[in-house]
Amino acid sequence: MEERKLTYLALGDSYTIGESVEEDQRYPNQLMPLLEQPDAWDNPRIIAKTGWTVDELDAGINEAEDLSESYDLVTLLIGVNNQYRGRPVEDYAVDFEKMLLRAIGFAGDLPNHVVVLSIPDWGVTPFATSRGTDKEKNAAEIDEYNQKKKEICDKYGVAYIDITEEYRVKGALPEGVASDGLHPSGAIYADWAEKLSKKVNQINF
């Protein structure tokens, strides 16, 4: 009888689906070979779409087919589109807390099997420059969103990884930007996968 493979659910938006990069360059896909026993894992199940806000991710989960009741690992990166659309951080905090609880549920009610990534600052990109984005204002809003996000993660004992500060340096470099001038390159996603692997490899599956 074949041994059951470990399962991974990645929830998010364009950063998780890897807009403008090849499938194997997405950070959930780049994470798999970095795990201690990569052959023990099934391919990641990704529920993410470019442009999704937290409530749209919630609806997307409801509509997803072939979704298991629980996963060994769940990652969550969501919120940039709430900020981009100018929604209040207080509203985001309410929506994110509900989504985090849902993620914990997917992880078999094990908070230590959930890992959350911070929201990258898209204000450093050529796209932001071309549209005349107020980069200081944008950075302040991203920081505020991430602060709320971290507080909620701490409340439930969920690991939180800051990818924002490093992205503010590397995300503006030519090799850090995908062809659309907005989204991260595969090299950036490799950095995120590396950070994720350090957390995930500490989990007892």
C-alpha cells in the first residue's frame, strides 16, 4: 500500500500564483525541493488569483473543486489588493483574522502548521514609478497592514515571515522584477521559498 503523501495548500493572490513567471518559479513550487523530505510531499495545491482581496480569496476557496478538508501545511499571503484599492486597515484586519482562522482549520486546527508571509511593497516597482505612486505613503500603508497582520498571527500562534524589508531592496532591481514591471521575478520567489523552508523544516509532520 502506497504511503500517504504530505499535502500543502497555498492561499493568496498574484504573488502566490506567480503572475508573469513560469509555474515552476512560483514560491510554493520552489519550496518543495527545499524541504527535508521532498519526495514525501504531493504537489502544492494553490488557490490564488491575480487581483484577489481577502474576501475574494474566501469566495475562491468556496468555489474550489477537489479541495481536501485538511492539509499538512498551509501558507497564506494576502492583502496587497485590499491596500491597493484603498480599503481601511481596520477592515482588512477583520477579514484577515477570519481568513487566518480558515487557514488554521485547513491545517487540521494546528496553528503551527500555518505560515503567513508579509505583504511586499509594490511601491518599489517600475509599475509604481510609471503611475506616479506616492512611495512613502504606499510604504506606510503596507507597514500598517503588515503590523496588523503580525499582531493577528501572534494572537493565534502562527508563524509570520517578513519578506517586505528585503523586497524593498531587491524588488527594485532589474533582476527582481518580472516582465510586467510589477510582479516579482523567479529569483525573488526563490528568496521567499528559502525563508519559508527554514520555518517549515522546523515543523514536526
